[in-house]
Amino acid sequence: MDQEIKQENSKAATRRPSRWIQVLVALVVIVAATCFGMYYRFANSTTFATGVEIGGVMVEGLSQTQAEAALDKGLQEFNATRVKFSKDAYNYESSIGDLVQLQSSGEIVKKVWEQERTRGWQAKAANLAGGKTIGYPVQVAIDPERKASLVAEWESQWGRVAQDASLDVDTHNGLVVIPGTLGYKVNVEKSFSGLPQTVSRTEPLSLPVVVEAVQPAVTAEMLKNMGELSSFATYFNTGEVNRSHNLRKATASINKKVLLPNEIFSFNETVGQRTMEMGYLDAMVIVGNKFEPGLGGGICQVSSTLYNASLLAGLEIVERHNHNLAVAYVKVGRDATVNYGVQDFRFKNNTDRPVFIRAITSGGQLLINIYGNTEYKQRIEIATIIDKTLDYTTVTEFDQTLAPGQELVNNNGQPGYVVRSFRKFLDKDGKVLRSEQLDTDTYRPLNRLVLKGPELAPGTLQAPGVGGDGGPTDTTQPRTPSLDQPGEDEDDERPLNRPTIQP
């Protein structure tokens, strides 16, 4: 009997684990079915999940179309919010919708719907009770055109450019510092910072227009202990009206220019493009071997004068180019040609104080002074060495506009040169402290050019006063257009020998 009971208990013990396995399997099946059901529900749902909010508008349980309608209503309310900008007695009233740019409600809802599709179904299922808000903010961007229009209006009312302190030369008091004045500018960032960055329910807004003072870049304090660092003058013929006009106009552009420490002066940027619209006139320029009218003649005398003043002030030369031909107003090796967009003259204020340029014309003199802190006053000399002289020849060209047998000397010609230039820094006793080579320049020769009319018919006597000078001619050739462009150096290059007419 006992044996039978033991056997029955043993059979029951072996059956008990299999029942637990069955229960466990059933639970796994239930959980799996539940998870699959949740996944299928959220993966194929046509409505937004619980707790989803777009731009402060609750869209849970809504389809995309319904959510778009609800959001559109919320955006209309947001856009209608009144905004007032004010300063002193000025008031400008508008609405948020007039100031910002927003995507359409349809675009916003579509974007959020795509983002929701990537959010895990587990997170959506966990929020079925609605305990958490899933917010999607709608960004607000200020309309750039509307913003620019308002800023322009405010700048016209309160904006003012700061005036730098400057120097002037008084006949009685010498160098005089003229104080600068404060400027005023709208702080755009602060003025618009009160606008909402995202769509939200908000009360009417009252925002101040923020205008701040702007200190001048150069103050009177910075110009203390200023004195002349250098002075250089060149001379021009006031009878050459157009050339003198161009020269004076360019000179006025650089007058009273202030360079801060480490600032680089650009002649082209300061003077601007030399065009008829800017008021520049035609003056004689060299084209190949001939003198012809060209726009902007005379400009390079200003840049060359400034170059020499910069050298004597001890300033750092950043960019400089020599002319193709030697010029008359400065020695060879000491000129600086400019051509807008191609060649510039630039130098750097290598001191730790401002540098002031004074450029004036009086009669036929162009004078440039450079002022700076007297601590930087140096004794400087410029030396040039002509290593080679390049001979010119006489060239004859036929000119059908001349009378038969007539000859005109277009220019008398001049040699070319190969030149080295140096800057020497001296002590008070004239001893050279250091020397630096500036450049090695090559100036091509300008051939003597004789223009000759058609040949006389056989048996025709040459008219009195018509003919050549009897000198030797190296080459005779038909007159052809020069390959060089007018104003190639944007100056007349004023050669050492001016053109004359051969009677």
C-alpha cells in the first residue's frame, strides 16, 4: 500500500512542471499578442497618439486633416497678436503675422506626422493614460524684408554716424586736434529680441526700439602727442586742366584719412573707381609710343606722392608697382602706379597709434603730410641706383591725316632704366642704423615717334615749314594700332621729354 502511494506521488510530481510550462507559454502568447496588437495599432494608426501637441495645440486623436484645421486656427490667433514698438513719442503698431514668416499648417502637420512615425510604439503605448505631453514647437522666423524696412526707418530717425577725431593745420596754432562726435545706431538684436521664437499663446507685446551710442573709432585722446612723421611734395602744371582736375579730386579723397594701428591703407579702395560717373576726366596717357587721351590721367602722381610720404614716415609698404615708363614728377624707383582692379598701392600702419594723412593741393603743388605719435618720428633717406640705361630709337609711322610731306614729332623719346631703390634709417648723427632694399624696377624706353604724312607726288614741291628734322630714322613703318590699352598704368606717365610738334 505504501508502495502504491509513493508511486502516485512520484507521478504527480512529474506532471506538476508541465502545467507550469503551459501557464508560462500562455502568458508569453498573451504578452506577444498584446505587443503585436499595440504595434499594429500604432503602426497603422490614422490619428495622432495620446499627448501629442503641435505649436501649443493638442492634436491627440486627430487625423492629419483635423490636426491641420486645429493648428490653422491656433496660427491665426498667434498671427493676430498685436505688437507695438516704441521709443520716446514714437509708436509703431503691427501684428506678429505682419512681422514673421511661418510654414503653412499643412506643411507643419505633415512634418510632425513623419516624426511621429519614427517614435517607438512602446513610448506611445506607455502614454495611453495621457500623463505626458509630446510637444512639437513651431519655429518663428522674422521676415527679413520687413525687418530691414523697420530698421531703415528707425536708423533714419535716430541713427547717426560717429565722426572720428581729426587733425588740422592752423596757420597760428599749428597742428590742432578736432574732437570726434558720438554716433547712434539701432541695436537690431535687442530691438527684436522680445518677439517669440516659437508659436505660443501670448499676450499683446510692447517692445522698445533700442538705440545705443557708438564711440568714434578715433578719439581726441588717441591723437595726443601727434606730430609730423613725414612730408613730401610733387608739382604739376595747372594749365593741363583735366589732369589737374583728376589730381585734385583723388587728393581730396585721401585727405584726412586716419589709419588705426595695423590697418592697411588701399589707394583703390579709398579713392574709388576712376570713371566719368565719378567725375574723372580724360587726360593725356601713353599708349604704346604715342600720347592719347585716356580717362583718369594724373591719378598716379597722387599715389606716387603718397608712396614717398609713406616711405619717409617709416610705414610698411604692402603693395607697390612701378610705371612702364619713367615719370617726370618723381625720380625713377620712387613712383607707384595704380590701375583700379589690377594694381593697387597699399601700406600698413605698423605703429601702435593712429596715423593721419593730410593731402592738399595749392597752385601747382601737391603736398602730403603724414602725422603720427612723435615717438615714431625717424630720420629716413631714400636712395636709388641706376644699374642700366636702355637706349631708345626713332620710329616713323605714316599718318594719313597729315598733309603730304608733313611730319609731326609725337614724342621726343626717352631712355629706359633698371633701378634699385633703398630705404635707410639713420640716427641723429646721420649714421645708418639699417638699410632695406625696396624694389628693383625696370622702365622700358620710350621710342622717339615721328608721324609722317603721305609721300609727295613726283614733281611736287614740299610746302614751306613741312618736313622732318633731318635726323636719322632707325625704322619706318605703317601706322598701326598699339596693342597696349589706354591708361594701362592709369596715368599719363609724364615722361621726361614732353611731345613737341616738328615744323
